[in-house]
Amino acid sequence: MNVKNNKRRRESVEKIGRAFVQLLQEQELNTITVSRICEMTGLNRSTFYANYQDVYDLADHVCRGLEEEFSALFAEYDTAKDRFGAVKMFTHIRENQLFYQTYFKLCYDESHKIYACDPMQAEQARFGEHMQYHIEFFRSGLNAIIKMWLAGGCRETPEEMAQILSEEYRGR
């Protein structure tokens, strides 16, 4: 019985998540309601509140899940073949545009940023005590490039985007 309840709960959470992502593509976060999510999923409000405190709690859960998935993508990446993992990263973004559009819509504060930086390369550049500024500069620029690419429908290939990133970074 417990396995059946866990499966049902998992299915409910997935339905809620899918409905939330769909709504997020159509409207702003602050206009999404629990009632609308329940209407779309056919679930009761009590099911929603058994899993989340409110829509913002759901947004935080979805955002953390997206960040974990992105981090897992690079967990065992060989930077010797692709210095930043850029081709792999841009390929993943192109293949999962809805995922990333959702991620950036949910990043309502600046603490959430995609992070892909080669610390060994940065260390070799001898940023020393100012390393945190370098990393933040790189992260912010990378996120701006990704957002711009997504807004343009990912017209350039992942290889072209990796080249653009490499040219902007120019061995720094």
C-alpha cells in the first residue's frame, strides 16, 4: 500500500510540475494560482498543499530541480576536450529550451545563475584574491548570452555558441 501511495504522490507532483511549467510560459509567476493548477491537473487543493506551501514554494522546488539537473550534466565532464563544456552545455540548452526558459523565468533573484566556469583556467590566470569577481563576471555574462540565444530561438549551432564564448573569454 505504501508503494502505491508513493507512486500516486510522485504522479501528482509530476502533474503539478508540468501544469506549473505550462502556465509559466503563458503568464508571470505572480499571476499563477493554486486553483488554476488544480483545475488543469484535476487534483484537489489538498493534494497541492500536501506537497507545497504555495505557488512560490513550488517555484523554488522546480528551480532547485532544474539547477540540480544542470549541475549533474557537468558532474563528470572532461574539460580537456572542451574547456568550458560549452558545446555540451549549448547542445543541452538547445534540446531543452523549455527547461531553460522556465529556469530563467523562475530566477526572480540574482542568486540563481547557471554556473559553468573552469576553476583551473581561472586559477592559472592568477586572479588570486579577486577570483570571486572573475567568477561572478563570467557567470553573469554566460547567463546573458544564454538568455539572448534562447530569446532568438537558438538559431546558432551549439558549436557556434561555444566559439562565441571562447572568443569572448580569449584565454583569460
